[in-house]
Amino acid sequence: MRVTHIITRLIVGGAQENTVASVLGLQEKPSLQFDLITGPTTGSEGSLENTFHNHPCTLHVAPHLIRAVSPLADFLAFRELTSLLRRLKPDIVHTHSSKAGILGRLAAHRAGVPIIVHTIHGPSFGSFQGRISNILFTAAERHVAKVTTHFVTVANAMTEQFLRAGIGVPENFTRVFSGFPLTPFLQARNDLSLRKQLGLQTDDFVVGKIARLFELKGHDDLLEAAPELIKRRPNIRFLLIGGGPWQERLEAKVRALDLQRHFVFTGLVQPGEIARYVGIMDCLVHLSYREGLARALPQALAAGRPVVAYDCDGAREVCIDHETGFLVPLGDRGRLIESLCALATNPALRETLGRRGQEIVCERFPVERMVDDLYNLYQRLAAERNLPS
């Protein structure tokens, strides 16, 4: 059975890491052949394309498949995808991300692909954008849902959001948590040499944040809370992991607030190195205004680090309030400050929350479980359509 995955771009990010892990894992299953189609990957957010060098999965680049809405580029990308799929003749097309999800599913339908699957990594509509954009994206998702065989969601929150918007029916949704290799995080330790390299002291209370430096990720909220947190806990330090187009802007804001001593920007960190950085954190904070279910949350919990997260989208499915961390109402700076101070002053609480989080993640987030769930879904969909598996 031939499966073709399509994603808008292969930057360093959660949806992209999920896609790469899925393809690499499923490639080991019997009777499956894989192709991966992506748009060009450029800019400050890194690239995962080299993962597929010397790998049996063939990587195809569609030059006009770009993230921004562009009628001409989108039309050309649709033609490129349709042509590629007619040549590859996959039994299943599995799309990821909003742009590739819409154009890829329409192209798969035009090319006569029998099974079309789409993973919802995060919402394409919601309170984070304007009314007109929401109307357009919702209409587009409703239209393309008509040619979608099945939806995979990384959190139940995504299923609920799409169903409320009149997109799909309940039996056509399956939650598959975004798994990852657990061992590096289970083995993560407080590496004092890495702390020293980053200018962090042994007794600093390190609050980590793993996210692209871009809009809707909540970095400004953390900066606005920082002065009060520093006043209460002078040894608090903020470790911002990730690169992106907002890095210069955020660094300038830190300087304007005279908080350079308390903020460390690592820049882009490759996925394989993330566990080392999680190991030197005392907790992780996640403040996105739009996120299906950020991999940073279960990754921190796998290392036994408690989390503080905005109650946004799927965060509550791993950040369980007072069980694995603290769930904060969206934008509530006061609760954010109180939650971080509670962790900073109570090592026993951090240990209890982190240990419980580790138990949950070890059960739900192994990459092997994600791959098995997808493989079983492919097999079931193929059997329902009498396709060879």
C-alpha cells in the first residue's frame, strides 16, 4: 500500500516533527511505501528536510506550496500536487497543516486517491484571528471535509472545535497523541555544565519556554509578568528555546525592560537536543493562544518537570490542573504569576506534579504507540474500501 504525506513546510516545529516521526515509524511497517511532499523550507525556523537524506521515503518539493495565502501560488501548487499524485498513485494521502491540508486534499480528490486522511495539528480558525478570516477558513474546511475520508486529531479539543463548526461527523475523527521518543527525556538531568554555558547559576530557578519566536506564542505575556516574578523571586531566570522572526523584537523588548540578566535566548535548537535543555529547567511554561497540543508539554512532563499552561485548545489534556501542573485562564497574568511562584517556592510540589506527569506521558505519548495507532487506522480504512493492505 502506498501512502503519500503532504505538509506545507518542514520547519523545526511540532506538526513537522510529528509528520517526520510518523513517516519514519510507519516506513518500518510491512507492505507500506511512503512519499512525502512539502513546500520549500526557508527562513530562521530551521529545516527537517535533511532527515530524509539516504532514506527510502522519497521527499518531493512543490515549489509553489507556501504558507501565505496567494491565489496565484495556491492555484499553481494545486496543479503541482495533482500532477504529483497522479504520477505517484498513492492508496492513501495523509495531509498536515492548514494550507497543505486544503490544497492537498482537493488535489488528492482530483487525482482519484481512494483514501484521504487529514491530521488537525491546530485550529485554522478561532478567536486568535479576525471575523473575515474565520469565515473564509471555516468555509474552506467545511468544503474540503466533503472529500476527507477521516480526520486524525492530536487532542480531543480539535475534534470538538471542528464538530462545533459543522465540519465532519464524530465517527470520522480519531485522536492520536503526537508521540515522540521518550528515552532522552526520561534520562534528562540537570546538566550543570550546560547551565554554566548558558550563564545560569546552580541555584537559579529556571522557567523554560519552548516555542517559535512568533505571534500567538505568548512570549509578550511572559515578558509582562517577568518584573513581578523577579521582584518576588530574584533568582528566577527565563530560558527561551527556539528561533523565529520575532527574535530581534523580543530581545529588544527585554533590553528595554532592563531584564537581560534574567532572560536567555538559545536561538534555534534541533529536536534531538531539546531533552538536554529540558533537563536544566525547573518547570516549563506554555502560553500559546493557538495550539492543538504542543509537544513541549508532554516532553517536559516526560522529564519530570511540571508545567504551567494557558487553558488553550488541547493543553488541558496533559496539563491537568494541580495534578501535572497549573492550568491558567487565557491571558490571566495574575494566575500565571501565582502559579510560577508556587512552583518556585515548593520543590516537593514540583516533584509530585512532575512524577504524575511522567506517568501519564509514558502511557500515552510513546512514538511507537502513535505509529501503531496510525497503522491500525490505515489498515481499517483500507479494509473498509477493499483495498490491499
